[in-house]
Amino acid sequence: MDTIYSGTWRKMNTSVEIAECYLKPEDSQKVSTQELQGTCRLQDSSISFTLRNPIPGDAGTYCLKLVSEAGKMEHARFTAKLYESVSTPSINLNTGEIKVGANLTLICKIENGTDPQFNWQMVSRPLGNNTKHSISENGTILTITAITPSDCGSYKCLVKNEISQQEKHFNLSSDDYQWCQKERNYVATYVLVLLFIVSVSALIMVRMCRGNNNVTQGAGNNEQQGGNESQSATVAMINP
């Protein structure tokens, strides 16, 4: 195409022009006096387009009409996608009382956000589908099967898209659920029992070692005493 003289942008399926620009700025002032939604800049080999105060409805396909200095026209199309930042998520429960042995389902929701991606974590450890955890296809629902005190901790729903990221925490702790405290008591009991067993075993080993030393020392004394008696009998036989 010859040198571009002007460029006009409009959204497909509409007749409203949202931006127009010319190679010579003075021509732009002469031809167009209306205030358009967008602005564009035309140079010798490129044209740029800026949309002011975009809203979700501005997403879609746009058409660009180029006119050369010789009057020849060409058209081009492109698709614009407008991203909205994700809002702060919320976590809801679909169960009433949370108790040991029951299934616990957490539902993560957001009010706004384009193409959100949902991820679940427990104490910064990513969660996936397994025998214990089940995550819905869109990632918004986490189900914990047959909860036990070992499932207590901090769960996080992380939501992000191309331009933003937000998160929300849900704490399954002894502050709200007393049965979570049992896990800590069990651990403490196990540690105390283990320490007691180690201490008793060490004490038994020490006593056994002392007993062996006493037996060895007694046997040595008996052997020495027997040797002395033999020596005395020998001397008596030589010197009647």
C-alpha cells in the first residue's frame, strides 16, 4: 500500500467511529471536530490506537480502515480483550457443624475478575486431587474427605488473572474447633512415652553393664586366691 493518509477505528457491528487519525496533524483538525472515545497516532509505517476509560462492553472485534494518499483503501481487524482485576475472594462452607469423620467443603467466590484462576493451598503447600482432597474442575470448590485432627491448619484460596492476584484464608484450628487440640495432645503424649521408653532402656543397660563388671571382677579374685593356695601347697611339699 502507498503512504497512509488516514486511519479510522470502529467496533465491528457498529457504525460509530471511535478514533481517527491522519498523517498530517493539521488535516486531523480540519476534518474532525467531534470528540471521539479513542485516540490514535499515525506515522509513516505504523498506527497506534488508545481507548479512553474502557468498560467491559468495549471488549470485542475492531476494524481499522486505512486510506492511502492515492485514495486506495484497506481494512484490518483485531480482537481486544479487556481484563478486570479480580476482587478479594470469600470462602463459604456448605456444611453446618464441622466434626471429625465428616466431609468438609470450602467454596471460594469472587465478585469481579476476568478469566480468574483458582488454586488451593494448605500452609503454603499446593493441594491437588487425591484420596484426601478433591478440587472441582473450575477450582472454586475444595472438599476434604473424612476430616481428622491432622487436617487442622490454615487453608488458602488464591485467585489470579493476567493483571492481578488476591487470596483468602480459612483457619481450621483449636481456637474454633476443640478437637483440633487433640492432635497436639496426642503428639505430646507420644513424645513423652518415647522419652520414657528411652530413659528406662538406658537405665537397664547401665545396670546390666555394672552387673557384668562385678561378675568379672569376682571371677578374677577367685582365680587369684586359688593360685595362692596352690603355691602354698607346693612350698609345703618341698620343705616338710
